[in-house]
Amino acid sequence: MTELYDLVIHGGTVATASEVFKADIGIRGGRIVALATDLPRQGEEIDATGKLVLPGGVDAHCHFDQPTSDGSRMADDFSTGPLSAAFGGTTTVIPFACQMKGQSLREAVRDYHERANGKSVIDYAFHLIVTDPTEQVLGQELPALIRDGYTSFKIYTTYDDLKLNDRQILEVLALARREGALTMVHAENSDVIAWLTDALERAGNTGPRYHATARPAIAEREATHRAISFAEVVDAPVLVVHVSGGEAQQQIAAARQRGLRVFAETCPQYLFLTAADLDLDGFEGAKHICSPPPRDTASQESVWRGLQDGTFQVFSSDHAPFRYDDPQGKKVAGEKASFAHVPNGIPGVETRLPLLFSEGVLKGRISLRRFVELTSTNPARLYGLMPRKGTIAVGADADITIWDPGRQVTITNAMLHHNVDYTPYEGHQVTGWPEIVLSRGEVVIRGGECVGEAGRGAFLECGTPDTLQ
Ligand code: URP
Ligand code: ZN
Ligand code: ZN
């Protein structure tokens, strides 16, 4: 007799963005083919009694092996980054193919595929980063790339090597509208930051903690307001990434109240770190330099409210991995260097889900359904990966994470699988941890071991982003 299923997950509590229910899951050919109680016992079996069975996480903002222009090097490539993601319950990652100014966007994508090929243990898609929207890029390369499945791109309002001017932002938004793509914006006012940085450096205030002073919430608020205004002029959707707190949140919430298609993402660093974490002894604060910077406890509370009230649709890691004790990492310009020369970014691809599960779901701040929505369903929907990814439903890829909701873990860097020499969350205690992770029906993580083959992860072409409110 032909078996109906290759694998059945028995007895677990399944959660999607809309429901929590007891069901068995039948999997065949890498897809979910049945969801019912008491499926026949055949094929491989996983007993999930007492466990939570959730769609694998979709981390829609992470940086792996992204070229840099300051001599630094990202610590995670397409082997260690996705591996670390998988251990943390994530089954799809979306890093960025970044165009260097002067470079063809096609070339940047080709190069990034070479970096990724044959390494990832889980599936991955690419966002683009557009830094040089020439006529060639806007007229030919970008429309063709969108048709080829690169349907979202990030633009910057800060960093000299990445930022666009206002006119360029409008051009990119208009193109996204014409071609049905989604623009993601890093929103911080570049001139405010440059002016404050100059003043701080002239006064000799160059330690890591001044990074937070140089990038105040007002700079983020202004650029957020501008990005939203431009999106309104063009009538295009926009997604503001890594929002750090109330100032920018108010702009987003007000725009959404007016019915604009404005979306927003936040990240663990804005819930679990503050600017005080940049004020450690010596150069240690550099470990927590990221942009926008973590702010204060009131901002943390505001971000929690935004996760609860729907201001945020997406919760990503913004994993940007630089080793601390490394001349190609945080110390690329030396330990005495100004904060302005420290590579921006912190690791978090493995800890994203456990932190939010423990502090959000188990502490009653958000429901389990909302957790799934923020960390899996919404990113899949917004970046054109639905219905394949982001849910547990018949026909979807069997990307599934089985959680032990009671397991108590003290996070240490030694237990993580990234290639970074620290975690910002060292010593943080969480309850609940991903125990078994399946990617397209194959177990890739079990019993604290990776049992999936490196390079088995597939590149995913993204469809049209679903930005209907
Ligand atoms: O500091 C950060 N966030 N680094 C990563 C790059 C980016 O802007 O997302
Ligand atoms: Zn950014
Ligand atoms: Zn980022």
C-alpha cells in the first residue's frame, strides 16, 4: 500500500495567525497534505504531545555576507547565518543583495547568489538594496528583477555610501508603485546625524555611548515622516524598517489611521536593550551599536504597545553580525575610534523568536496567534511568499517549528550557532525553545543538533507583495 504521508506530526497544539487548535499534520513531498485529528500512524512520526506546532519563522530582515565599504566583514555567511536562524526556529530568511554605488543592480544580485549558492540549510529569498538608482537601474534592471522574483527593496536616508536624496526616493517609490513592489525604508535624517556627530567629535565625545546621542529619535521621526509623505505623494505602499520607539511609531500610526498603506517592522533590540547598553566600560558598548540605536524604557513600552495594537506588522532580527574582538569587526578602526567608525549592527537571528515568545506570549503581552502573525505570517504575506510560507495549511510548505513551551534556557553566546563572539542577550533567561525544526518536510534541527544538509535550502522567488490592508 502506498503511504499517504512521508511524515505525521501527532498530538500537538497547532497555532496559526488566526487559530489555535489540536491537530495532527500529514506531510508528503515536502508539503502539508492533511490537517486533522487522529491521522493514521504511518510513515515517519513525530510525537508532539504537550508541544506547540507553529509555522517556521520568516526572518525578513537579516544581513549575511553583505559586502561592506569600510574594511569590515560580516561574521555570518550563508552557512552560519541560516544555520543559526534554523536553531532559533526560523525556516525562511530574507537577507539583502546590496548594490554598491556605481555597480549594476543585476551584478549585485549575481554576486549575492554566488555568495549564497550551496550553503544554506533553509530556504531564502533576497531583498535588494538600491543605492544608485540610475536611468539604467530604474528603466531596465529593477523592473526586470521585480519580474524575476525580487519584489522588495530597501532604501536608506542615512550612511554616505548607501543613502538616496529626496528626489531619488520619490523615483524609487514611483517605480515600486508601477511595478508592484514594496519599498522598505531605513529612516534617519542623515544631516542631523552628521551635524551632531561633528559636534560630538569636536568636543572629544567619541565613545560608543555617543552613537545614541548622535542618532536621536527626532532624526528617526523626521525621516519616517518624510518617507511616509513621499509614499503618499506617489500613492505607493512603504514599510519602515527597524523602528525604535514612540516618535517614529506615532508617524506610522497616524498614517495608518488615515488609511495609507504604511507598514512597520521592529526588532528585539528595541524591546530588550536601551541606550545604557552602549555605555559599558571601555569599548564594550560597541557591541550594541546599531541604527537606529536602542533608546529608553519608555520606548521599549511603546514598542510593546505597537506590537499589541497593530502599528507593527513585522518582527525581524535585523541580524547584522560583526565580531567584537576582531580587526574586521567592531574594532575595524581600532578601539579608540569614534563611534562613527564602528560597524553598525548586532546579532540576533537565533534569539529573535525565543525572546518574543518568552517575554511576549508567556508574559501575556501578545497572544500566540499574534506571535505567529508578527514573526511568520505577515512577513511571508508582505514579501510575496504566501501561501507557500508563513502558515500551517494544506498546500503550504511543511516549514514547521515544534516548540517546547516550558523549556527554561539561559541564553549564552556559547550555545548559539552564529559566528559572532558575543550575544547582546547574554544571561537573559527565557522560557520556551524550538525543539524540532522542519524545512519542506525534512527535519533539519532535532535534539540540539543540525541534521539537515548544508546547501539543501532553496532560493525563493517572491511574488507580488500583499499590501492590502
Ligand atoms: O545597525 C544596523 N541596523 N545595521 C544593519 C544595517 C541596517 O541598516 O539595517
Ligand atoms: Zn537599516
Ligand atoms: Zn538591517
